[in-house]
Amino acid sequence: MLPEYIQNACDWARMHGWKVFPTHANEKRPCIKDPFGRATNVREEIIELFAPFPGAGLGIPTGPSNQITVIDVDTKNGIDGLFHLRALEEYIPTTGVVHTPSKGLHLYFDTGCLEIPNSVRQIAENNDVRSAGGYVQGPGTITKVGRYSWDDRFISPLGKLAKMPPGLLRRCMGARIEDHYETGWKRSPVRDELLDPIFEGCRNDTMASRIGYLLRKLEPSLALKAAQHINQECCKPPLSERELLATFYSILKREMRNV
């Protein structure tokens, strides 16, 4: 019977055909020289590669070698990366999701042989791109603060990853996003001001405007969470929870009448 860390590597290589290599889990660095050249999806070779490193993490090369790109969505320094990713208003399909020990997410997409560059916080705050020439610590990796865990509420470990949608792909590639003169779609000015500071004297009116925008883009429960985030991060000082909820439900009632 194989040790859990080796069996885990063999399982993910088998399920998705991914080439893998061992990592020092707590340090997020490869255990071996030339990890990309030696990464393999052959069971016997995985066993030989991982065996010298008890408890090794699962390194998964991203980019064309495994035909995947991973969006690393983090929450740190009080900044919610998932909120900022949603604020891009790009369609994000159901795909592979891994919860990280730092309470973040890895979103796995099928990007075939595309040479997508790695980037740090370029597509959105606290959102990094891991693709050509990069790697991630895969599901089942155990660190001193927790485990990388596949969330099968989205797709099963055997499920097919979603193709990265065009809008998100353009952002990852660094291409210019077409403005409304080219697409025929006129953006609300609130979109560009969504996370700007809001100062005393105009908090209620500005929050009402932003809440209306959120309700046109999100279901009410998500819009409320977004509004609470904006209130805490942008309002100087924040509105009381009572004031915020009164404004939110007033705008929600108005939006419902307009449906």
C-alpha cells in the first residue's frame, strides 16, 4: 500500500493526465531539480520521484504542459480577492475549485496549449494567474496550516474542467478590453467607481447608487455581501449596519418594482 502523499499524486495524474512533481509543502518549492522536465504522469515514475520526500506536496505544472491555467484567488491584508474577481463582471463558469489553507481558492480552467503568462494582481487585486512556466500546489497537499482540498460541490475530481471564458482569457493574456464603442455595450460609470472611497456627507446617496448597480448584476444575497464589503472598505466612516440595511432593502424594493 502506497503512502497517502504518493497515492494522492498518482490519483490526480490518473484522473486528469496531469504531470506532477514533489514539493516541500510548507515552502511551496520543488523538492527536485528541473521539476518541469522531470514531472510525469506515469505511475511508476511518480512513485520513484516522490518516494525520497515523505509527506511531499503535489506540484502541478500549469500552462501547455498540463493544458490548464489556475486563478489563485486570495484573501489577505483585509482584501477579498473573490470580491474583486466578481467585480470584473466577467462570466465565470462552474469549474474545478480547490480551497487553500490560507482560505483562498484555486480556480482551474482548461486552456489547452495557449501560452498564457503568469501574473501577480494584474487581472484583479489578490488574484494571481498561474500558467505557462508556473505551477500550483495541488489538492491533497498538506501543510502545517491546513490542506489543499478539492471542492466536489462544483465538479467532481473526475469532472471536466471548464474552458476559460473569452473575457477572463483576454484579461489573463493582457489584451485590451474593448470599450463600449466597439461592443455596443455602454458601461455604467458606477462600475469604475465601485471601490472608490466614500466620504461623510455623501455616504447614503453614493451607497444607494452602488447598491442599485450591484442588484442589477448580482442576486440579492450576493449584492448584500458586496454592499457590506464596500461599506466597510470604502465608507469613511462606515454606515451603521442598520443604515446600510435600510438603504439596501429600500433600493431592492425599488428594483423589484422595475422588473
